[in-house]
Amino acid sequence: MMKHTFWLLCIVCVLQGCATVEPWERGTMAREEMAFVPDKLDQNFRDHIHYSKEGARMVGAGSGGGCGCN
């Protein structure tokens, strides 16, 4: 009985990701609040501070040192 419950729970969890977005719902999904990074300018500022303090670059690495000068 426990084994069947486990597999049923797994199937239910996997099927939750199978959803379709209708054309009239896409406007809601494209709102600024739904973005991974809602404020791109603020994120760029935070990234600059992080790079300056850590002396490291993440995705989209460019030239420059750990002092914050480019």
C-alpha cells in the first residue's frame, strides 16, 4: 500500500508542471513583476558592488580588476 501511495504522489507532483498557457493569459505572464530580475538596473548595480568587493565575475564576465575599475 505504501509503495502505491509513493508512486501516486510522484505522478501527481510531475503532472503539476504540465500546464498550458492560453494566449489571453500570456500578458499576465509577461508582466514586469513576473520576471526573474524585475529591476534590471538595480540588479546591475548590485552585481557591480559584488564584483568590486569579491574581485570575481559571474556570467557575462568582462575585463576589470577587483578594485572596481574597468
